[in-house]
Amino acid sequence: MNDRLYVVAGEMSGDAHAAGLLRELLALRPGLEVRGAGGPKMRAVAGGSLRDWLDQAAVMGVVEVLKHYSFFKRSFDEMLAEVREWRPQVLLLVDYPGFNLRFAAAVRREMPEIRIVQFVCPQVWAWKKGRIPKMAAVLDEVLCLLPFEPEVFAGSGLQATFTGNPIVDELIDEKQDIERDPGLIALLPGSRLPEIEKLFPVMLETAERMLYQRKDLRFAVPAANTRLALRIREMADATRLGGALEIRDGGAHRLMQEAACGVVASGTATVEAAFFGLPYCLVYKLAWPTYLIARMVVKIEHIGLINILARETVVQEFIQSDADSCNLSRELERLLTDPAEVAALQVRLAEVIESLGGPGAHRRAAEAVSRWFS
């Protein structure tokens, strides 16, 4: 019987991470059979036996999850039945901890012989440290993307391995030799509508404030898809920016290499911007009740991953009421006019990115998963 792997990913980033790992794992173990649920990138690597459920699975927030409860319950039951019938040797869970750790517990309870590996460690170091014993009870190994994560599990009994961050592999081919435009500022409000609704208005106000002082400046915003582009244009049309604002169809990574500086929504894009050497500041806004609850449970000083990795403030963070056009325009103006500070910032960004482990993260993660078939 061929080796069998069941894999579950529920978000776009997880689909990309899992696709890279699967590609390497199939090279390491020819004949490996793969089933599970994920997205189009995983299906392109592993074939049609993988269901693409991302359109419905990739939702955020308690309210949205509750709205889709029947879908998640049905999917959970169907996938558990498939694992029960197919009996893979290894279950690979990619990020998506709210669903995946519950799924791991169900599989462990019914089929304790199956080895279970979590790829992408949940951020238990920031909050929910009580989740660590629960993870140790249902997982055989967690593959960590950040260098400090394995130490979080010391003494828990759970094997934790730093395999490096796949974002380095996923971005390296997109690096281009582009000269930065000294008058171009990148506005990166995120790839989800709720964060765009919260963050893009303050970015537009910032652009208006800066353009009033300097008529030579231009701004660009990349839209992740057509639906978001329409909303971004609606919001932009209500401003006085006119031709000074360019709305692009995608191309965020090129813009990160082309712009003189930028303002970036907290999330994966802040690491991507650092990888491409974009001098930037970070913005983050939540509904006030959500933010106040988060402040009570989150035990870290910074929000941005670059600052968390560096354990110091490398890029300026503007959070909640501090995320206003006055603060943002002041910081962007500093990045436009202080070349020595910018050069030092870019060196520090490169150092932090280097700590993510360099190229080969997909291969290292695949090797770790492969060992569980032996």
C-alpha cells in the first residue's frame, strides 16, 4: 500500500504554504497518495482528490463563523468520515487552528494510530497559552515558522521544530531590480473588505494631507480582486486626490519594490514589505470592544511581526486612535526625507527577514512530515 496523507488548509495563505510543502513531499515520497481539503494551489499540486473549499472556509471573526456553522459542521463530519474510511498514516493540518485543532482532537480520539502534524504554529505565544497542553494532547509535532516558537513548547511534551518561514520561498522569485520612485507612496490597506473599510479612509486622509503640502507626490493602492477594486474606487472618488491616486489591479509585490515608502495594514503584508525592503509604517484598527478585550489577553508589546521578531521597534506602529492622518503623514514624510534613517531601516529589515531561516522552508517542512511515515 502506498503512503497516504490527509491534509487540511482553510485560508489562502495556508493553501500557498501547503502547496509548497506538498510539492516537496511528493518529490521525497514518490507514489504518495494525498486527500483532504484546501484551495486551488494545493489541487494543482496534488490533484482532484483534494476538495477546494476556500470560498466558504476562509471566513474571519466569531460572527462570520457562526453564520457558516452548518457548513463547517457538515464539512467536519464529512472529512472525519473520509479519514475514518481511508486511514492515512499522517494527518497534516495547515494553520487554521480554530477548525484544525478540533479536527485533530476528533481524529486522535477515534484513530490514535494516525500521526498528526500541525504546520504553522498558532500564535499561542501572544494569547491562549492555555491551548498548549491541548495541542500537546492531540498533536505529534508542530512545525514552526518563527525562530522563537519552539521554546514556547518547552516542557509541554509536544515536539516543536523551526523549519523556517515559507514566505521567503514564495517571494524570492518576485524580487526584481526596480529603482524606487522618490515621489511614490504605497497604500496597502489589506486584502479583506472589513480591514479596507477600517483602514483605507485614514490612508486617503493621509494622502490628501500630504498632497496639500507637496503637489509632486503620487499614491498607489493595489486591489486584491475586482470586488475590492470597486469598493476602493468608491472610497477614492469621495476624495480630492484625483489623478494623484492610482488604483492597480493586484501587483502589491511590485509596488512594494517601486514605492519610496508606504503605510501597511498589520498582517502578512508587513513581512512581505520587509522582504522587499519597503520603508513603511504599520496601521491597525479594530472595533473598540474587540480591541479592549484583545489588550486584556494579548501579552506582547508589539503587533507587527517584524517588531515581534526583532524584540524592538523597527517599524513604527500606529494603533487605534493613533492611526490618524497626522501621525501617518508625519512618519511618511520622515521616510521620504531622511535617507540615512531609511538606509538603516532597510538594513534592519533585511536582518529580521534573515532570521526567518532563508530559502528551503518548504523542503525542511516536507522532510519533517516525511519522517512520520517511517
